[in-house]
Amino acid sequence: MVEEKKGKKPEEKKPEKGPETPAVDIGLGLGGIFKDLGELINGVTKLAEEAKELEKAGVPIERRAMPHGMYGVSVSVGPKGPVFSKFGTIKPTLEPGAPEVREPLTDVFEDEKMVTVIAELPGVEEKDIELKATERTLKISAETKDRKYSKEVELPVKVTGEPKSSYRNGVLEVKLKK
């Protein structure tokens, strides 16, 4: 016969909890991205620590220079929904061993008489720069032993005549008559 005490409930066993990880949810479904980013950072940190330990033990570590440049995608919201645009100084390539062709950062300005294109081409000399203009485009290219740039800029209006250019401190300025 089992005796029950009146007024007291039998104790329930609570499930054991592991370490809690804070949930990041800002209402946009981005919690998983931040969690994955944190895991990536932790993994890179762990690899760096392991490399230091290997160096201390006398194991040679091969170090490679990272290419300088950037590549990305920007997202904006237009009247018809999201608009994706690529930007950067390096064109993506699928060919292994293909030479690195950088895309110079450019800005296009327009006034009553001229269209001005500004392009960043660091590390080249003015003699290495080649310009080809059509009515609606300007092709900029430059090549040295260490660097190669190429970009075709779409112009906002039709232009005429030869482009007039100046180059100083890695910045190219091209003026075209409307």
C-alpha cells in the first residue's frame, strides 16, 4: 500500500539543459546568418591558433600573399522590387590560373557640355593606359607587369570626338564632349 501525503504534489524531474546559446532573431530571418558567421569566425580563430602551435613546433607554414581588391553585390529596393548590382575591383573568373583582371572603380558625371569619367587605376603609369570611346561607351584598359585593369563604362548620353584625359596619383579623369 502506497501512502500519499495530502497537499503536496509529487516532485517532477526537470530535463537537464545544456549550455544555452542566445537566439538572435530580429524579425528578418537573419538569426541563422549571424550564427553561421559566428561559427566561421570561431573556425578561423581555431585555425590561426593551430598554425601558431605548428610554427612553435618547427613545422614550416607556407604563407601566400592575398590578392588586393574587392568584389561584392549591393541590394537596393526599386519600384519593381529588389535590384542587385555587382561592384568591385576584381572580375570573377572561372578559369584556374587566369590572370587577375581588376575592374577599376569608376564614377560618371554629366554637365551641360561634357561627360566626365573618373577611374581609379593605382599602380600603373599614364603610358600604360588605353582609352577607346564610341558614342555610348568608354573602354578603359591598362596593363603592367604586376597589374591588369579593364572596364567598359556605359555613358549616359551620346558623345563625340576624342576623349581628353589626365592621370595623377592613380586617378584617371576622362572628359568627353556631348
